[in-house]
Amino acid sequence: MGLWAELVPYAQQRTHAEPGNLGLLLLCLGAGSLIAMLGSGHVIGALGCRKVISGSVVLYCLMLPLLATLGDINLLALSLFVFGMGIGLADVAVNVQGTLVEQAAGKPLMSGFHCLWSVGGIAGAGGGALMLDAGMSPLFSSWIAIVLIMLVCTLAFRGLLTSPGNEQQSQEGGAVRPNLRLMLMAVMAMICFMAEGAILDWGGIFITKDRVIAIQHAGWGFAAFAIAMSLMRMLGDAVVSRLGRKRILIIGGGLGIAGYLIAVLLPCWPMTLLGFALVGIGAANIVPVLITLAGQEKSMPVNRSVAMVATLGYFGVLGGPALIGWIAHLADLSVAFMVVAAAFLLIVFGAFRLRY
């Protein structure tokens, strides 16, 4: 994913895509991911984590050279759709695997796993930038990335756990369907992802227009958020062990509210960056905790419960920024951010309704 971020400008040059067409092109990646995630629970249940992880890795690695070379916008859109399917399947399968490993270990590990997703994104984007800056072609850079990905996955494959009876009926008996706790977790995850998408897509506009900062510094807002989130996830497993999952959700939701309030109500850009950083700290361990709790629910097999929470969370990334834009159109961005702050209240109150 990090390498693809570096390849986007090259894709625009090859296809001569206008901004509107480029936006539709990029939507193909999200559409492919979402469709794959919707069916991922059944696929993982039928084939198991190991096969789905290895198959999805091969799928998106096959697409990387095409993303680096295709000049036809329709073929590139199709390749992005398939690439997104591989990413979506891998995302859910690795979260299911992480849940199984965490349960076998008997201690919190999920925050560390999610932290390394961020590290991978930084490595892909940073490494891709260095390779391209050194004069390597996008195609050659993609082949280097494929070799590294395959090497890591080959080394890790033997350590992957087998999913135990994922397609068996609930231990509680009856139909396999989500209970109210799982649906609440899915909504809480969606809110957390929406908060991330709001800062990613609208944070730069907010600090350049409302806080009158130079446009070349528009990325500072998301950088403050992402750095704070990554650092907090590095410490996340130890913090979860010390405070417990319930307190993590309550404190994380409270910090998300405080962060957005500081960013909106204190009219200077350093406070806005501080507010975005607080949102990152608060949100950092909410989704890892929710994934863990989803895997512990007995009303559905772990592959389906984790897939459900992860998929609805992804809806927050896709639809959240659009909702923020609609609210900003009716009022302004400050009001839209306040709505996100209010949504964090559901995470705080929802924490009291879950089983730990």
C-alpha cells in the first residue's frame, strides 16, 4: 500500500487522467477491498487463514507490476480493483490470524500487530521514494517490493496457526449470527476509522484555511495524528495489559473527544496539531481492542466476527470523509469535526456494554 502511494503520480502521467477520473480510478481500489472483505469471513472459514493469506499476497503482488506500467485507464482500473481485493482479503485474514495468536499466547498482542501495519506503510512509501529518487523505474521498484514481500511471507508462513473449526456453529447453539455486542463493536470501529479518515482527507484543508497555515505544510495535521498513533501502538500491548481493555476504550474515546475539541475551539495551528495528535493517541488502540473482543464472542465463528467488525470499520474510512464533506457543505469543517467528537461518545458509552 505504501509503494502504491508513490506510484499514483506516475499512473496519472501515463493515463493522462483528469483529477475527477483519477478519483474514480482510486475508488476502484476501495471498491475491490470492500467487496472482498464482505465475503472474507466465508472464504477464510472454507480455506483457513494460511491459504487465504498466502493466496491474497500472491494476488496483489501479481498486480503490482501492472500498476507500475499500465497506461490504459480501464485496464489500470481493473488491476486496481483486483489489487484492492487482495489487500482486503489479506487485511481480514491477518486480523483473524492475529486474534488466534493472541488467544494462544494469553496476553495482549494486537496493538503491536497494528503498529507494524503502520511501519509497513512507512517502509513502502519511504523505500519507494528512495528507489524512485535514485533513478529506478516504477516497474523495477515494484519487483524489489515483491521480492521483499515474498521473502517476509515465506519466513512467516510456517508460524501461522490453523483456524480451529471456524465454520462450526456457535458454541451457544442455534443460528450463527451477530449479537448486539458484535454490532456495537462494528459501529465503534466504524467511528474510529471515520475519525482517521476525517483527519487524513480534511485535516490539511482545515489547517490551511481555518488556521491559515502555508499550503505546503498541509500534511502536518495528518503527520501529527499518524506519528502519535504509531508511537501509542508501540506501547499499546503493555498499556492494555496494565489498564485493561475496558479502560482503553473509555480513555481512548475521551481523548478523541478532547482532541477534536482542542483542534476546533483553540484558534491557533499548534493547538490544532496537538488536538490531532491527541485523537491519534486515543484512537490508536481502540480498533485492536475491538478486534480482540470480536474474536472472543461465541455467537459467531472467529473468522466471521472479525470480518464483520473489520469490514464495517472500513466503511468508516470510505464513507466517513464523504459525510464530513456533506456536513461541511451545510455548515463548516468545525461543525463537522464536532460531529465526529460527539460520535466518540458512543465509544465511551459502548465500552460499558461489552464483555471482557
